[in-house]
Amino acid sequence: MKVLIGCEESQTVCKAFRNKGHEAYSCDIQDCSGGHPEWHIKGDVIEAILSDSWDFIGLHPMCTAMTLSGNRTYAPGKEKHYLRLESVEWTIKLWNLATNVCAKVYMENPMGAMNPDKRLPKPQIVQPYYFGDEAQKTTCLWLYGLPQLVHYKNDNLFNKKTHVSPGEMITTTTGKTFNKWYWDTSKRCADRAKIRSKSFPGISRAMADQWG
């Protein structure tokens, strides 16, 4: 397939599809950090979608203003709430464009302002530890023309379990509990948003294995 993974600078999903033999490209306004600039379209994702005929499109729109963790800044009544509204409308526009021109589309984002939006289908909700990565990050997948990703909590007659431990938890002095990978990123303020937005390898492999 000819695959476009939009709003992805890490190239994690792009490389998973390349490893399965697909002609996959990442796209982002930033330079890629995945080591394969020859597979990266640096520019606007909407222009990239319209520039070619794609068999499969994945979307990872920026979640900063839409995620639940941003409520203290972007929730209704907050000074920057208008940025959340703009982000939601842009994301809906992106989804509608992709699903109008391509038969197989997914969109990934954490829990947030997109979940109650009736203009989108109900998302599949997964965790990295469902697919072999010892971490918790509630991940929503809106699907068009694609089945839900399959994962197994326990072995059965035909499949080995894909679930692993959710990973180590850290409890702060204030009593709040965080998954260790999330807590560790808070110590690297300059790269925190970029690190937290990266796709986990296990979910990316599952996408390429099952949807590819």
C-alpha cells in the first residue's frame, strides 16, 4: 500500500509499515527524528493528503490543547479555551478530508476534547501494555474502514497473550500516582511534549501487522 502517516515526526508508525513492505511516508511541519528523511514529507498534512493518492492514512494531530491533561489551561472558562476550540475544528476538518479521499483511515489521540464529539465515530481505547510496552497511556483510535486492533490478555488455543505489565508506578509526596515513563518525561521539560506524543512501538507494530 501507499501509506501516509500524518503529523508524525518520530516515524515510529511509518517505519513499522516500511518493515512490512509498504511504501510509507511520515509527514509533519517539523524535521523527522526517526532517521529516514527520505521517507518524510516536511510540510502541511492537508497539502500532503491532497498531493497524492493514498491507500491508507494515519493521523496523529497535535493534542496539546485537546487532551484532558491540558484542562487547567484550555478548559471552558480558561483564557486559552479558544485554542482548544480551534484545535478541535481543525482536527475534524482533517478527519473529514482523509475519510473523503481514502478508504482506510485511523486517527490517534489521548483522551480529551475529541471523545464526546458526535462528528466522530466512537473510538477504540487501548494501552501500550496491551501490545508489549510496559507503560500506560490511554490511547484513542478513531477508525474508518478498519477493524479494531486485536490484543490478548491471556493465551488461548490460537494466540499468545500480547499484554504485559502496565509498568512501574511512581507516587509523589503529594500522593499523586503516575506511570514511570510519564513521570520520567516531566524531568525533561524542553522535550516533554514531543516525547509524550510519540507512538509506542508495540501499538505501531500491531497497526502494521493487522492493518497492513
